[in-house]
Amino acid sequence: MDSGGHIGPRPAVAAGAGPSTGYDPALEDWLNAHHRFWRCDECVVLPKVAVNAMRTVGNWRRGARACDRVLPPGTPVATFLGRRGQPSDRWDGGEGLGITGNFTTHSGVLAGYLLDACGGVIGLKLWEIYPGCGRVRRRIYPFDDSLFGTANGRNYHVIHDLDGRPLGGRDNPAWGMESAWTSVRSGDVAARRAPTPTLPDGEGATVRGPRQQPAAQR
């Protein structure tokens, strides 16, 4: 944002053959400028402003899983789960706007992927906002099926609009890439139960969300 309060165009997304593994500072600054302008900490705002698609989340539809594709930084992603944690093709299972503390609805903007020592993908790096965050935050979501709902990186999908295309159309970095997406090489955390790597300060916190619970307790 310049001195006149104007927000410039989105910084160019770095192209690469493999998954991005860092947090692009220029893209993070651009997202922060939008966060300051809109003055809203609801998680759904960040994916919307990232691709200039401010319509209701009732239009959001589930796309490809972020853990199955190499997606470019800046791609909006979200969980698509019902309120008991069951998979759905709609935000909040089509029931509403989500319930705070239910751990089934969350969204953010993809920054990159977390890799293990062998180069396998074992988690997502997201930019996100939430009530009281103050600014755009970094967080890591490991691929771990023992984690429930929003804490498991495997539950995040590309956000599509009603027409079945990536949210925001051509403003979405994932626009037109479906046929060219390559599969990630998974580190298979769920199978190996490997400990989640600890990153240096500044690389983002790792989610340690609630473990799987019996359905009656969710």
C-alpha cells in the first residue's frame, strides 16, 4: 500500500517445477495491505481478497486437495467438512458460515509446502487470519490423519466457485492449471507417524490441533 492508500497489483508468483517451500515476503506484504484495508479478521476474508472474489462463502465448492497437487503460492484453500467432520463439497457442509471452535471450517492462502529430509511433502504452509491476529499470520498444517478437521493439512482443498472453476477466475494463480498440475511426492506422515519438523523462528507455527474424537464428542 502506498502513501495514498492504494494497493498495487499482486506480486508475480514465482514459477518452479517443484513445490514452493518458503513464504514470499512480497506476497505476504500485499496480503497484509488488504487485511489492513478491510479491517476484518474472519478467516474467509483472506482467500477472498487474494483473488478479488468477495462473494458469499455459500458459493464455495471443493476443488482438488492441496496435498495431492503442486499448487502455486497465492492459491486460496479451505476445508470442506460437515460439522461432524465428514467430507463435503461445500463450505461448512452447506449448513451455514461455520461454528467457532468446531475445528471443521478454516481457510487461508497457500504459501508453500513443508518437505521432509528426503524431499517428500509432509504439510502445507499457509497465510491466515483469525480474530485478534493483528496481521496476516504464518502457520504449518501437517499431513497427519490423527489430527481432526482443520488441524490436518490433508483436509485443505482448492476453493472453486459455483461454475466449478478456481475462485476468482483469472485472478487465481491456479487458474487454467488443472490439466498441468503434478502430484506431490508425499512423505506419508499418516503412515509413518513421523514427528513434525521444528522450523527456525519466523517460519511459522505448527498446528497441534485436537486429535480424532469419537463422532458423538465432536
